[in-house]
Amino acid sequence: MSGQNPSIANAKNLTKGTKYVILTFFALIILVPIYLAVIGGFKSIGQLNADPVGFPKPFMVENYANIFVKSNFFRYFLNSSIIMVATVAIDVVVAAMAGFALSRFAVKTRNLVYQYFLLGLLFPMTLAILPLYIQLRTFGLLDNFIGVILPQTAFLLPFHIMIFRGFIREIPNELEDAVKIDGCGKMGFFSHIVIPLSRPAIATVAVLAMVASWNNFFLPLIVLNDKYKFTLPMGSMDFVGQYLADWNVILAFFVVSMVPAIVFYLYAQRHIISGLSAGAVKG
């Protein structure tokens, strides 16, 4: 009975070990700042200056409680939530319908239209901010949530349409033929078959849109002027400006601001992986 060549086995083990080292390194790059922010929020300013890495002694829980007293956190949270929910809803509906049309409708210009959408991936928002600002001002959408929601959704759509198109293309044609026999048209197939089977793609696009909207700072900064309409990233900037000396409270504010996006991402991460692998790789 022939065994595996020891040199090949050692090479595989070395390769596997190298992968774990690299993954551990990048995990630490991400997790260490989060750890420092969380424990820093539980310290007094003296403890933070003396020992920024060690555990708080004692834990200053009031730092997190002061966030809701010293800032308009709930107002910022509500504003971000309104913009995020609207962005996710519009983005998922439009991307799903466009992905379905670009994968299931036999139109000669289908690939041309798809390539046109993909051109949107080449243009970052910062490049278009001046003409975008002029358009928003012309339509009276400055200092308005709609002025953030619509451009934000537009810049997210190209990549999300690509995800939906790739995912929907993998749905067997036999299912569509069976639905036609039952008397359903394209929209019946879309609503009764495509949407239920596209839950991983829907979850992927929803989470990506949520995180992008929740963390978006540049576009709300350009569009919104009224502090009552500030989002959480803008509120964080305003909070830092007011309490620049209290870095322990600022860290607590940042940690609380990250929680909703992290929780939703952890909840949907399984669907994100399957949706991206189907949409990006197979698309």
C-alpha cells in the first residue's frame, strides 16, 4: 500500500499553517482596534491615558450611559435608520428586478445594458459629487433625506445588479417552463419562484446596502446641513468636536454606533457568503 509522499504532506501542512498565520494576522488588525475602543469606553480619561490596552479598574459604565445624555444619539440613530431602511428597500427591489430582466429576458441589447450598468463601478461617488450637488440643488433635495437616499442607492446598484443577475441565472430553466405550463408569465415566475429562491442574494444585497448606508459619511455631509437631520457618522463628528478632551466617552459613542451594523451582519453572514459566491463568481 503506497502512502503519500512525506514532502508533499509537509508542503500541504506548511501551506495550511501559512494560511492560518495570514488569516490570524488580518483578524488581529481588525479586532485589536475594536477591542481597544470597547475597553476604552469603560475607562476614565486618566486610565485611558495611563494604560490604553489593559482592562478598566473599575469599569466606568456611566460612559456609555452619558452618550444618551450628552448627545442627540437617538435622533442620529433614527435619521440613519430612516435613510438605511429606504436605501435597502429601493436597492433590493430595483436590483432584483433589473437582475431578473438582464438574465431572463431575451433582448438583443441585454448585454449592452448590463455593461452600461457595470460602468457605474468605475466611477466613485467623490468623482461625481459636484454635478450631483448641482442636480440636488436644482431639484430642491438639499438638506433632505431623499437627497441622500436616491444617490446612495444609485451608486450601490451596479454591483448589486451583478449579484442578482449571477444568482438568478443559476435558477434552472425547467422551473420557468413548469411555471409557464401552469399559466404564469414572467412576473409570476419572478414573484413565486425567483424571489423565494433568491433569499441568499437578497440577504447579501440588503446587508451590503445597510452597511454602506450606515457608514456613509461623505454624501450626508454634502447634502445635510440641519443638525436635527444628522446621521450617526455626522453626529459622531459633531460629538467629537464638542467633547474632544473626553476620548473615553467618544470611544463609547463609536462602539454603540457600530453595534446595529455588526449584529445584522453576523445574523446574515451565511447568506452573504452564498449570495456573493453565486452572484460574483458565477455571474
